Amino acid sequence: MATDNKPHPLEFLIGTWSGQGKGFYPTIPSFEFFEELTFVKDPAGRPVVAYTQKTKRAVAGESKAVPGPPMHAESGFIRLPQWSNETCELILSQPTGVASVEVGKIHGTTIDWETAGIVRSPSAKPPHVTQFTRKWIVDPAAKTFSYTFSMATDDTTLQPHLEVQLHKVENAT
């Protein structure tokens, strides 16, 4: 458990974030999407944060893009070894048959993630992902969360793939 009533090292992430993003990659057409991220502290007080991510394709509405069909999802946990406020681990699984472990360096309210390992199910579709990097930037005062995500595959070197801008969803009280 956290000691000395210190704030949780990832308190700045806790809650639900929602917004829009754009995706691009050399091997696919560019696209836009809506996204929601949720971070929940472990109710038992362990140094773990549950993480879920869901995206929906942006489709044309009457006057602007609106959320359409589901596109992607991932879920897992952020672990804080020894309640570290400097490093953390992101353990994720995706319905595409990919599971990953990423190690993050915490700098205030920014986390830089790099791949530590990727495994995939036998039916995961090629080309296979071989590396991820993520940069999460939270501005607690503005209640914004932005991130970039890059990936490499068997066929491509590490390339930018996603840019996302999210806002904190206020909880009803």
C-alpha cells in the first residue's frame, strides 16, 4: 500500500478521458476516430492502475464527425514497482491477438513508454507488430491528455501512427 498518505504517483491519470484522434501509417489510408481511456486505482490499495481503451471510427454526421462503429480496444494494468514515481510498467492485451509489456519513465505528468516485450497468438494477422512507443502528456490544470503512438512491424521501421487529444470527463456527483 502507499505509505505516509502520499498521493498516488499516477493520480494525474485517474479518471476517464474522451476525445478525438487521427491515425496514419505508410501502409494504410489515414483515418479519424473517437477515443475513451479510463484509469482506475486498485481498490485494495496496491501499486496498480487498471486501464481500458476503446475507439470508434469517426463517420460523417449532419454537421460534423460523430462516433461510428468500434475500431480498437485494449485493456490491462499499469504497475508501479515499489510505488515508484519514476518508472512504471504497462501490461496490455488486444483483441487482435497481441499482448505487450512496455516500460515507462515518469517525468511529472508525462510518461514515455517503450516496448519491453510483445507476444501474439498464432492467428494474429501479419504484418506483425515488433515495437511500440507512446508519449502520454497530461495537463492537470487544463484537464487535457494528449498522446502520440508509434509502431514498427515486420515490414516497416518505427513510424508515427496516432495523435490524440482528450479531455477529462467530469464525474457526476
